[in-house]
Amino acid sequence: MRTNRKLVNTLPRIAAIVLTTLLAAGNLYLTNASGPALAGKKLPALGTSLQEETGPVHRPLATVGITVGQTARVNVVNSPDPNSSIPPGPVSVEMCFHDSNGDIILDRSGRPVQKSVTIDPHHGDFLDLNGNLVAGPGAHVVIIPCFRILRISEGTLAVPTLELFNNLLKTTFVLSPGTARGFDPQPDPPVAPEVAFGLVGITQGVTARLYVINAQSPNSLNPPDPVTVEITLHDANGSFFVDRTGRQTRKIATIDPNHADFLELNGNDIAAPGARVGIIPCFKILRGSASSLVVPTFEMYVNFTQQTLLLSNVGDPHVGDPHTPVAPAAQ
């Protein structure tokens, strides 16, 4: 009886150890889901720039870090438009991955990680990027998954999602629905107000990162110009944190077209063991461009594995919106 009780008490620990081992093995697993193992540690060169492409505007799904042992996947589904009585038709889309400098990433064969496809109604397709192609061990490399609609008809919706999964387990860790919300920066005063993601808790062993990309506005035919933004991570009282080097978690950056920048905060710098500290990721447009679309993304990743835990785009603040009617209080 004592042996059985001891076994029962030990099983959860054994399961945790097995799971941790599998996740670590996923980080070291250098085989592409659709190809042979990488030969050597040389990273591929970058492909063409988004600046060289013409036609419809690329829509960034997010800005995120990827590491060895995981794969990023752009999914697109051809869905009927619920607001239309017209049956959906085929849709042609292009999916791609580019880096924080706006350059298309290449696969191990030297080809751009880019795909154009026609999708029938109620069908879907995808494009993968294996982190082993761009990241070395212990690295967290910035990628920007995008898609653009080449041809679409009324009654049809192209529904994208971004997925991150472990190469060994094939288990999805992150699913980011839809396209990232962008903000049209006005080039003239007044300065745009601060935009907040909301309050989130951070602990030791986790890093928070706030990205901002300068994408092209779909409402402008002109190429985007540089924009200047302020990126901050502060507490619930509006005070900036201080990292281990003594610097405040505040950054002013001028971002070129189709480029991205970020600010991060290591939970080890502000949280005690076993404690959660509330942080509020924010950004503000200081100098805008009428042809740009400023798109922020918030990420949290594990320091040890470098794998993403959470990925979030800015939502629509319905509560407290002055255009939203408020029900009268009960008498």
C-alpha cells in the first residue's frame, strides 16, 4: 500500500519531467517538417525586399520571435461572407515571411519563403517557416508573417491566422487570429494619444516584448515614409520599470518603411520568485506618415527555451467608448 501511494505521488513529477524533456528535444530537433535536416549552422541569405514588389498591399499578421525547434505557419481560409447573400468564389492570395528589415526570408534551397495560391470556397492553405532556418541555438529571431489578397470576389472572405507549433510534438502553442490592427498615423500635430494593450502579469523566467512595424497603408498608393514612435512598458501606476542596466523601459525609435523595432523587459529584472508583476505595454506615434500603417504586437516568451508563450494584437476598446451608448442605471 505504501509503495502504491508513493508511486501515485511520484507520477505527476515524472509527467512534468517527461514533458520538459520533450519540449527541450523540440528545441534541439533540427529537422524541417517538410525536408531533411540542416547541414551545418550557416543561416540562409535574405531574399528580395517588400519595397521591390508592386500590386496589393501586404498585411502583417503580427511581429513575433521564432527560435530553433518551432515552426511559424500562416493559414488562410476561403470563407463565405456572413453579411452577403452571394455565394463565395475562389480567392487568390500570397503568403510570405520577411524579417525586421523588410527582406523576404529564404529557405534552405535559396528560394523565398513565399507562396501564391488560389483557394476554393470552404478550403484553406498554408505556408510554413521552420525556425531552424533563421535562428541559432538560444536565439529569438524577429519575423513578420504577411499575406495579401491578389484576387477576391464579393461574398468571399480571406480569413488568415498565424500559428506557432513545436517541431517534435507538432503541438500548437500560439494561435493569433486575423490581421493585426493598424493605426493610421497623421503626419501633422496633434500628436496621437498613447495606445495601451491592457494589463498583464509577468514573472521570473519570462520576457515581455512590444513590437511596432511601419507597414504600408492600404488607403494610400504612395510608399510609406519613416515614422517615429515611443514604446513603453510601465506599471499600473504609470511608472516606468528599470532594467538591470539601470535604463527605463521606454524607447523612442524612428522606423523605416516595412521595418520593425521593439522594446523588451525581462521578468527577472522586476519580479521576485513566485510573484507576478503587472505591466502595461503602450506605444505612441510621435511623427507619422499619411502613407504608413503603424502595427503593434505584444509577445511574451520563455527565457530558457526562447519559445513564445503569448501573442496579442490590440483590440477595439468598446467599454468606455464615447460612441457606445451606456445603459441607464437601474432605479
